[in-house]
Amino acid sequence: MKVVVAIDSFKGSLSSIDAGNAVATAVKELSPNSIVEVVSLADGGEGTVESLVLGAGGSMQSAVVSGPFGEKVTANYGIIGGDTAVIEISSAAGITLVKKEDLNPLKATTYGVGELILHALENGCRKFIVGLGGSATNDCGVGMLKALGYSFVDGSGNEVGLGAQGLKDIAKIITDKADIRLKDCVFEIACDVKNPLVGKHGCSEIFSRQKGATDEMVVLMDGYIDRFADLTLSVIPTANKMAEGVGAAGGLGFAFTYYLNGKTRSGIELVIEKIALEEKVKTADLVVTGEGRLDSQSAMGKAPVGVSKLAKKYGKKVIAFCGSVGDGAEELNNHGIDAFFSILNAPCTLEFAMDKQNAKENLVKTAKQVLRLWLNI
């Protein structure tokens, strides 16, 4: 029997590989002669770099760059295929880099993301895969663009400040100073967010409160960003502030799409392609997937459904494991997951459930019981 295990991380508990290896342990204990292929999985957010580096045989790199408030942080990224950089913007501009009480999207900047791109350029990369999840910022990518050589000046010809608050002062956008190497670059953007840049579904209204914004700040930033988007038309006539997905990561979607000619793709579909999961699934007898929580949102393009969609292309059975099951999870049965199971077998605290060792043991135990049915033991 051949089992392919492609599980997204149980965030805060098990990495994708940790979860996959737990299932592999269960399979081997019950069926020692079985072939188990564990692949690291992500959907464009946390874990994307690890997934692609492991899946494509790449290497990890690190660079000291500016964090969300200008502090120095060490950001990791991957290189695959010799010339393709894999970047998670959260490594330089992520919300997890900031204490909750210090969050402030008016001041937070994506400058470090640009520095990370420059580091990859110095390492010979001209192709980029960028995961947009988990930003602490709402600056429309202007900080990133400034690091890459773009200039945004006020009425006196001075560079505007960083963060969303700097957008209000922009009078002119200068593009001819951008790093010349960018013209040779291709950016693939892993993102499943569909929000436009501004308005009631835009990045300020929908996402900025979780980044520390007050209701007053939301209104201010939406106005600043709307004005910036209109100014962008003077240098990029095709820019569309209402286009699908440009509101991702506090407007980084807009910057990548129009200033860097990036092409947005489904995160899980991009990862599946790059790790060649289809070739592995073709010859599998059983496919195992999952993530920390399965609910109605999981059916909307998240990693387990991406895996099940691929598996059903070849008529494979799909089992999913998760830490918790939420409302509407039954919809997953209509999206290729034949059965799903929570690994929790008794009431417990969240802290106990998320402890790495406890989660691993619970996953092994649950997988063994489910696999006994599959194996007719």
C-alpha cells in the first residue's frame, strides 16, 4: 500500500512535516511494508517557504532587514531551482513580530519586504514566489517599493514617511529610480484573499482592526489609500483599486500587481504545482490531509480541499485529520474529503491540546484507529 500524506500545519502546535510524520508512524506501526510519502504542505501563508524548499530540494537563506517599525529582524526565505526566491512577507512585516499592545498600522511598514527582495536579487534570483499572509501593515506596499528604489515625494520634493500615515503626503510618484533588475523579474503571488483595495470590503475596513486600528484610523487609512491609488494612475494607467485581491496584506497585493507586474494565484494550487504533488498522488492508494481546524471556511480554497480536489482527479480516497471541527465542516464531504476526524479524544484545555507532544501522540492514536478500518484489521 502507498499512502501520500499532505497535511497543512496545526498552527501553534505541529508543523506540516511534524503532522505528516505522525501519520506515517501510525501507518508503519500497522503496516510495516507500506510505502508512506510525507510532503510538506502550505497554502501561501505560514509554512510556504518550508514547504517549497523541502518539496523542491531548495536551500534556506536569511537576511537582516527592517521589521514592521524599523527594528532589525532576521528574516528567512528559500531559494529553489537556483533562481527562484520563496518569500513570506510575514517574515519581515508580520503581525507575529509585534506585541499586541504595539500594533499600529498607521506606522507599520513593508520596507523590510523590499530589503528581502533586494537580498534575493543579490543572490541571483529573478523569479519570486511570494506568500502574502499575516501582515502587520496597511501601507499599500509603499515601504517595500521605497526599498526597491521607487520614490514617493511630498509637495516640497521630500520623501514621505513610512507607514500608512505617509500615504497622505504623497504628491508625486517617481518610478525611474527603481532597481533596474526588477525588469527581469517575475513575481508569482500566492494569495486567496479576494478583497479590493478600498471601500467596505477593502483592506482597511476588513483587516486593519486586527492589526491595531481604531474605527477612526480605519476611515483615515481608507482615504489615504484611495488617494494613493488615484495617484498611481498617473504612472500606471491600468491600476485598478477595485480589482480582486489587490487589498491583500494591507494593499501589498496592489503594489505587487501593478508596480511589479505580479500575477496572483491560488496559494494551495501554486504550492501543489511546485512540489509536484500530482505525480505522487497518481500512484497512491490513500491520500491523507488536514489542518488545525476544519470548518465551513476550509471548503473555500484552503489546503486540505486543494489536496482532495487533486486526489479526486485520480479517484483516490481522502481522509483528513484536524485538531478541532467547526460549524459547517460537513461541507468538506462535498469537496472530495471522504471522512474527517478530530484528534482530540477527551475534554482538555487549549494549552494541553496544542502542546506539541500531546498533539503528536493524539494524531498517531487517531490515525491508527482510522487506518485499522482502511486496512481491515
